[in-house]
Amino acid sequence: MIESATGQRVAVTGLGVVAPCGVGAEEFWDGLLKPTGSASVRSVPAFDPATYGVTTVQARRVDRFAQFAIAAAAQALVDAGLSEELSAAEPIDGVDPRRVGVILGTGIGGTPTWETAMHAFRDRGPRAVSPLTVLRAMPNSAPAAVSMRWNLQGPCETVATACASGTNAVATAARLIAAGRADVVLAGGAESCLNEGNVAAFTNMRALSPTGTSRPFAANRDGFCLAEGAGVVVLESAAHAKARGARMYAEILGTAATADAHHVTAPAPYGAMAARCMELALADAGVGAAEVSYVNAHGTSTVFNDAAEAAAIGTVFAGSRPAVTSIKGVTGHALGAAGGLEAVSVALSYAYRTLPPTLGTEEPDPALDVDVVLAPRPWEPGFAISNSFAFGGHNVTVVFGPPDRAGTSPG
């Protein structure tokens, strides 16, 4: 990364995911390739925190979004070869815990806990409110729970930039590795906000699809499908990964963030600052726009977001037309967890040498001049970018490269 202080290269060595279309990397990937039914609200079915060593007592102390974070982190650590089993809760062997960090994003945090507390207050009075309410609801409870479970004593932070939070967290973690301030960082996002108040608010905002179908970049797109989930990646310096013989999915080469400074919900016209965000990330990575073959788009299936992102992609990649996918047709929009889910998706595209389709979309909007992937497409792994854009005007881009650039290869 051009701006890094030490020139440490950043490897992606572990993946963990909890999503409506699948729990665990393999099931998640299979889910990305299959059509899904219509539903404006998409939950994770039959999630059992006990699988990940979370006891009934412990589950009462952390909101569902933090339970998702623990589950995704456990999967990622096992996948990276840093833990032996999903239910393990011991310190990681062979690493200095002071050099292992946790950076997780969330858009809203534990709002179901707040809603439950307010109902208890209204119905039975103040003494009915659980003393654990604040501890369960606070946005930093997810990274805190992960750090305490595995005794991870490095930087432990929460990123809250709405729907850009997960990608923002991955970018922040990558910079910690690149600057030599950590050897390993768990990064991504977690969200579970399908409670009645949030669903009503998004419905009344007219952000949700009334048909229950997410159609990114389609002419008949009519809103997103609200979802929950978590995606966590293990990032470490390439030298650290090589020393322990770790498999590597991909390398993170550059990151950038900008602000539209335009409107609290609507993107800036023509995606001007989104385009600048992509350009800055590519400059940070030292990668030319013409070298990028894949864009994992934010692609929410809302009229204005998709139009602005398509315009931004057209500005940055004029003449080269990289393939474009939005996985939100399957996953729904998991807000602050979306970028974590999509980081896992991009890493799996390197492993499977395949681009997932933009399911839900049958005919791309001809007014949006982008190469939308409509069916699984074979891919010779090259440079890729992942975008997240958010309410408040937050834009974040991460640039990925194939694993052989860092001296290791996928196993």
C-alpha cells in the first residue's frame, strides 16, 4: 500500500460468515449462486450460538448482532488455522495477543435490545428494564466480545459509518497491518436490526422493496431487502502468514474513503465523490483502472444509489468495462455488515475463480452502462475493488489483488 509506513503487505487468510443465504463460507458461496425467494426482510434461519461455544447465560448478555460477530470470528480463526474448533474460547497459540486486533463495523448496533427495554419500561415501569441493556446495545459490544473471547489485546475498535461500516472496518484493519501496528486483525461487520421499529422506519422511508425482490441495476429496481448477518476476515501481514504457512485468499492493496457532503440519504448526482473514492483507492494500490477486471458493487437496488454508482463506475473505468456484481439480490442489505459479507464474497471469488451473479436482476437498466454479471462467470483472478456507500454520504473502496502477489497461494 503506497501510504503504508512500513510497506507490510496485507493478506486475507481466514473467512467467516453468517448470512440469510448460508452460514459458513462454503454454504454462503453456494447460496450466492442460487435464486432466492421474495422477502422484504431476510433473517438468518436457525442460528444457534451454542455451536460457537456461546452458553445460554452468555447469549443473554450480548445482542444478536454480537453473537453473529462471535460466530463469524470463530469461523474465520479456524479457517485461518489460528484456532482448532468453532467452540474454542482459549487464547490463540503462537501469536502475541498484544499484536492481534479486532475492527468491526455496525450501522445500528443492538437496537432490538433498546426496543425490548423500552417496551418493558412502558408496560411494567423502570425497574423492569434489564441492567444489561446498555452493555447489550452498545455498538462496540461486538468487537469487545470477540477480543475478550480470544484474549486479543491489540486495537479493538468499532466503525459506525452506516452501510459503509463493514468495508470501512476492513480498510482500517488493512492499514493497521500495512503500518506494522498489528500482525493479525479480525475485521468486518455485524448487524441484526430486524426488530419492528427498524422495519417500520425503513418501510416508511420507502427504502424497502414492496415486492420483496432486490434487483440491483435493473430498470424495475424498487428498493432493497433489509437483512441481518456478519462477515469477518482475518487479515495479517504477508510475512506473518508466510512464516506460519498460512493459506492466502487475496491481498488488500489499497483503500480510500470520501464524503459526498451532499444529502443525508441521497447520493451526490453522478456519483462524483464515489468516483473519486475509487480513484484514490486505486492510486493507493498503485493499480491502473484498466487493470481492474471486477467490481463488487454496493448495488442496493434503489433507484438513485444504483444510478449514481453506475455513473461513478463509468467515470473511473471508461473504456475498460470491468464485470460488476451486487450480491444483495441474494443476501439482502445487511447495512453495517454488508461490507463484511462482501469482503468474504470477493475472497471466495479468488478461491473459486468465479464471479457470483447479480441474482434478482433479469434485464439490466439500459440507462446504466455497466457490465452486470447475470450468471456465474468464470474469472481469471486479477485486480478487484469492493465499494460501500452509505447514508450520510460515506464512500469507501478497498482494492484486492491475487494472492501470488504476496508470495503465498490458496491451498
